[in-house]
Amino acid sequence: MGVVGSREMHNGVQLIAYADRFGGSLAALREVLDGPLAGLFAGVHILPFFTPFDGADAGFDPVDHTEVDPRLGSWDDVRALAQEYVLMVDLIVNHVSADSAEFRDVLAHGDASPHARMFLTMSDVYPGGADEADLVGIFRPRPGLPFTPLTLGERRRLVWTTFTSQQVDLNLTNPAGRAYLDRVLTTLAEAGVSIVRLDAVGYAIKTAGTSSFMTADTLAFIDELTARARELGVQVLVEIHAHFERQIAIAAAVDRVYDFALPPLLLHALYTGDAVPLRRWLGMRPANAVNVLDTHDGIGVVDVGPDQMGEGRPGLLTPEQVHALVEGIHVQSGGQSRQATGWSASNVDAYQVNCTYYDALGRDDASFLLARAIQFFTPGIPQVYYVGLLAGGNDMDLLARSGVGRDINRHHYTRAEIDRDLTRPVVVALLGLIRHRNTHPAFAGSCAVGGQDDRISLTWTHGAHTTSLDASLSSRRATLTWTGTDGQLHTRDDLLNL
């Protein structure tokens, strides 16, 4: 497909990948980016490579957040990637591993440990105790209360563990917790990281009498952390699964926010032919969004449903539509997603369905490419997860071995698998869409959203340059047009032939 010229790709498509699962190491990931993927990505989000990268939560439970796991490489390897690409790295805000040196010292010595104030207990938030209303009002992404009974020194305590007992929450209202987080942030900045993704930041501040999720205190904390990151020359991307109005509100205070509503709305539209909720969202969503269809987590549904915080606000989809969406994913994946979601697997989430996006679309190439085209034409920075890049299917073998639901979408690719899958027609066509998004001058301009009934159109214009996507969600077909180097308008009616 012809495109016009080239431009700086700071808003170009970015890759999301684990170094160990997409290459094998930091150096090997760079070899893949510089080799078969050369010129495709403006940036890369490297998922946790800290010590250890293969802990209880695939690196999101760091024992040492300031050290690169030596099995993957060193900070020099990180800096080498940062010199070539816009580099995004996770700042795991809410917690550290229960095996961290600091928490082990607290386990041994209790209040006598110099790190005692770094970690959060129930009594830190409720010094006078908590009643039933206090406890049931705490918002948690998993069933049950967010506490683990542990003996710290010689004293039995309820330690705050939002996610799992292996992930101990930091006390971020205490100088000790703040100092730890600042040390990590400074380390990342010194390594050349351009953007930090604030992992689980919505749960970071606990306040008595509230849900302890995305409260006024949380927003104030995000403001302070964002200001500190900017002092260090680092941008902030906030990761929050919540009601769409919260996403819009937080977007005004940070550099970037995920558009987690786009993936389920696209699935709803492709399942039903109903493009109305998708068009409505495209008319109100934040302009400073990072657009994803898939990530290392599941496909979020809370982002399009009614408010889960008891305020009764309607969502982008009705409860009935959300239920049908979830069932649709299970049907399209042949029941595989059901085995990886909810009570069927560990790492239980109340708001996500675990499935690859390709399988959520029944491995239909035309539907998959249409979803990707809409993602790339939606304003913001597009990111493509490494499994999605290769139109990967559900890894049921890995799920069976680990019992972790999210592993269904966390395949370990060998270099031979990468090279093989890059030749598949659906992947070749996807690479063509990525190149179009990266290089066509119209994407430097403005986007107009149109359509009615089952149709949606996205048209970019910059001076004399235009490119447009016109799609029917019921037929799952689209027409792509663009101005070429010859000044003429070119058209493709089949996204598989780019």
C-alpha cells in the first residue's frame, strides 16, 4: 500500500512486550525490534524485567524494583533500547513482593525494623478499628477483603494486600513509602525511560470512610507523583479500570490515560452490528489516550459497564449488553476464555475476561484487521501487544501448566515462532496497517468521526493529505482510502490485501 513520505514517529505505533516472552532477554528483544520489526515501532513498553521477572505475578511483584533481573540483562540494555525507542516501563506503585528484603526485615523485627513504616496495615488506616460498613465499602478487584494476617516481629497484624498475599501494599501516606517510590522513579529516569505506566495506582491511597479506590486523596497523590515524574523528564500513563467518567476525569490531570473502553466496545459492535455505543464513545473520549485492544491483562468489561462504586451511573453499555459481551467472548473462543476467567483460574479479577483478542473474534482475520484498523484510526497513541501483533491464539498449554488465567494471553515465543508468524497473511496485513498509521501525513492532522446505524467512518486530514476508514460493523468489512505520493486517491476494499 502506498504512503506519503515519513515523519517523526513520536505518536506512532508502540509495541507492548515481555523481554523473556518475545525474544528471551532485553538484548534479544532489541534484536527483534531492529531486525524483522525494523521501522515498525516508534516506542516499546517493556513489561516488568525487575528482580524477579517471573515471580508470583509475572514481574508485577518485584523483590527489587531498582534492579534488572540479571537473567534478562542489565540497565545498559535498557539504556540501549531507550536510545532508539520511546521507552515505557512500569512503575509498580501500590505494592512490592512479600519476599523483598525490606518486608522480610519487618517480618523478623516488626516495629523495630527501620522499614516498618514502609508497609500498610489495617490499623494504619483504621486506628480506632473498623466496622462492617467500613470493610464492605472497600473496593477490591478480587473477592474477599484486602488483608493478610501475618506475624510482624512478635505481633499478629492484618497487612494490607490489595491483590495477593505475595504483594504487600506500600504505605504511601508515610515518608518511608514515598521515599521508596521516589528511589524507583529516579532509577527509571536515569535509565532513559520516557514514560512510566503507573500500575494499580487507583488503589495506592487508602482512606477511612471511603472505597479506597480513586478517591480525592488518590487523585491528589497522582497529581504529586505526576509532578515529580515531570521534574525528572518522565511522562506518566495512568492505568485504571473504572467507569468511563473516571477515565475522562483523570485524563485531565496526567500526560496519558489508557482507553480501556475501546476494546470491549469494538467487540460489542462486531458481535452485534451496533455501532452506536462506539460512535458515542469516540465523540467524548480523552484526546490524550493510549489506545489498546489487548495487553498483558484481560479484556476489561468494567470500563463500559455501569458504575461499580454504588453511585448508579449508567455505563457505555447496559448490564444486559455487558453480559452478552462476556458470553460472546466465551462463545467466540470456543469456551477457552471461560476456563481462564473468574473462579476457573487463579489471579481472579472481577472486571476482566482472559482471552487473546484474536480468539475473542473467533480467529476471523477480516474482523481482527477491522478492529486493528479502527484502533489505529482512533486519535491517540496506538499500542499493540506482542501476542496481538502475531494474531496469537489462546495458550491453553501454558494455562494448564500455570493455572493463572492471564497466562492464556502470555505466550512464550521462540525466535523461530516469531519469524514464522510474521509471514502469515493476517500478520503481513497488520504490519501494513501499522506502517500506514506511522507514515501517512494525514495522521498529523485532525480526525472526524461519522457514520450511522452499523457504520463508522474515521477521516484524518492534514493540509492536502487525507486518509479515511469507512466500516460496516455488521458485515465486518471496510474501505480504506488515502492520498498517495502521486496526489491521487487510492482505495482498498479488502484489508487483507494491503
